[in-house]
Amino acid sequence: MLSLASKLLVAISATGAAMAVAYGFAVDERAGVILFVFLAAAGVIAAIALGGATVPDFAEPVPADAPPPIRHATSIAPPQRGSGWTAAAAAAVTLLAVGAAVTWEVAAVGAGAVVIATAGWFARVWSEHPSWTPRVRDRVSSRFLVPIGLPVASVLLALTIAFSLSRTLLAVSKNGATLAALVIGIVILGACAWVASRPRMASSGIVALAALATVSMAGMAVTGAVAGERDFPHEEEEHEPIKVVAHEVMFEESKITVAADEEVVIEFVNLDDVYHNVAVYQGEGPESKPIFNGEGFAGEDERTYRFEAPAVGTYTFVCDFHENMKGTFVVEQGE
């Protein structure tokens, strides 16, 4: 039977589901719908947990002629230890909800955190059960935690740190990213050195440090994802290649114009069976200074020549194999 609080939570869940549908039709905005869905899911989970863990709100009616209750000897049980897994699970679900509304990367981190928090919560509850004996504890530690759990946890922690750092460094300025990477690297190395210098440090302390690092890095990832990536300067688009065609021992182009301080890209097509190339000289005649000499080749083939444009001025482009094949190569001031 559901208690009064459980019924209230079920009502809240139904309201959240209805609001998700209404919000989706009215506004058609994904973030709000997801938040209402998470509200409904949280209400259902809380209602189930509360319904199975609490006693009825009202005592059962007792007849007037019922005998007095029998007293039994009781012993005081040890108080239940506190656990941080509940707070970790709540933070993980919150991270998952925020990620679902912001970006899938953060949602993936939140889903992983939910799995880890659930496993830790289950392990904590099991450790307080009578079936959790020293023998069982040793078997779980030697067969699961050390060979499987520890490597997996280490890899997940490393991936979380790498992903969080990437989101953070992409969100800040270039100089800020350099400084942040340096500071965070020093902090990580210092923490690892501090742990290594204390071989008798309790495992709970190491787990607490790992949890602190994970939560901090997750917070950095959320902040970086919300802020977005900074603007990166894009490289200038490559200009269209200049096409030069050699046919019947002649250049079809008589003039080539390029911009100074830029890469010249010439797409040379040879339609003759003899050798041709494209070369650029400063002036004319055998004493001219070469600027660029392209590879010569024969047959119906083509080559792409690339070279840096010379200074502003007028030059000559020729075929090194045929003196009659020439034209004007003009270098203008770029914009």
C-alpha cells in the first residue's frame, strides 16, 4: 500500500509527465521537455523508494477487548553509518538531466556517473547485510575489485579528466587555456605525489580524492559545454588553381596574374606528345634569373605546380623546352 507521501510523489510525477507533453506541443523546445520528463521520472523513483522503505502512515485499528501487547527483550542495534552515495547519485542524475538539455557529451558523463553511483550505493547496502562476511569481502576484492574494478575505474577517471579538460580549454582564451592546463597539471601531479608519499593512507581517503576530482572535472565539463567553444581563426580558403594548357607547341594563355605573398597553384595540362613545362623567370633571355621551374613531361598528362609568388612586378613564364612558348607573368599587390 502506498503511503500518503508516495501518493503525493506519484501525483507530482503525473503532473510532470503532463507538463512535458503540454510544453512539447505548446513551445516545441527540447530542453524544457527533457527537464519535465526528468521531474516525472524522479518522482516515480522517489515514490517507489519511499513506498518500500517506510511504514504505513496510520496504525492498524486495535479492538477494545484486545489483550495488552507482549513485551519482548530487545537489544540496541548499532547505528547505521552514513553514506555519501545518495548525494553522489543525486548529483549524477542532475548532471544527466543538464546534459540531456545541453549536449550529449555531458549527458554521457552523467549516465556514467549514474551507473557508478548506483553500483556504489548497492555495494554499500550489501556491506551492511548479514551475508557480507569477511570471506565474501575478500573474494569480492580479489576476484572483482582488484583485477576489474580498479583498472576500469582508473580508465574512467582518466577519460573524465581528459574530456573535462578539453571542454574547459576549448571554452577559454588561448592564453587562458595554456595557464589553465599548466595549473591543472601541477595540481594533478602534486596530488599524485602526495598520495604516493603516504603508503598507509586509507582507501577511503583515496576514494574521496578520486570522487572530488571526478565531481570537479564534471563541473568543469558542464561549464565549458555551456560556455561553448571559443572562435578559432580559420585558414584562408585556397584559391582556384590557374589552368595553363600547352597545345600544338603553344601556350593557350598569354598572361597569368597572381597576388603577392600568396601561394601560386598552376594546373598545367600538356596535350602534345613532346616535353613541356611551365617556368617563371625574372626577365627574358638566357641570363634571366629563374623564379620557378616546373617538372617537364610529355604526352596527354597534367601536373600541379605550387610555389610562392615573387615580389610585385612583371615576369615571364616560358616552356624550358621551346623558346617560342612564353607569356607574361604579373604579380599584383594582394588585398
